Amino acid sequence: MRRFLRIAMLFLVVDSVALLSYASGHPVPDETTAVRVAEKVLIPIYGRKHIESERPFTAKLNGNVWTVYGYLPPGWDGGVAEVEIDKRNGRILRVTHGK
């Protein structure tokens, strides 16, 4: 039951963050800014130590959406954090983490 509650709370936090705008009304013009915004969103969810272990983060621009994702060394199993950010207004569109 405790595990279920923890998972439910995590989903609520992720959904809340996805609906918020980190930099409401402020554009995210470059990769450096996109990475900073993503880390500010990810640290409260997954913890500083976990997110720092996935550095360096990379950001790719596709249309008006920055996709920022963490680094997984070659040969390691697992997933990385990923955040989608609207370039035009800084809105967080999606937050996820692979397994």
C-alpha cells in the first residue's frame, strides 16, 4: 500500500510539473538554457544526486520543442530523464524517466 501511495504521489508531481510553465512567457532560445530549465524541473522530482549522475544533459530542437535528456554511459543498463520544453514560452510539455 505504501509503495502504491508513493507511486501515485510521483505521478501527481509529474503531472503538476508538466502543466506548469517553468519560465512562463519567456523563450528558451538555446541548448544551454533548455538544459538549465530541465534540471530545475527534474531535481525536485528525482533528487539532485540522481540528476547529477546523468550529466551531461543534451538538448535537441525539433520545431519549437526542446527535448532534453540525460547521459547513460555505453554498456550501462537503465534509462535517463527526459523533458520536453516549448521554445516559445518555456512551458514544460512532458517529463519522463526511462527504466
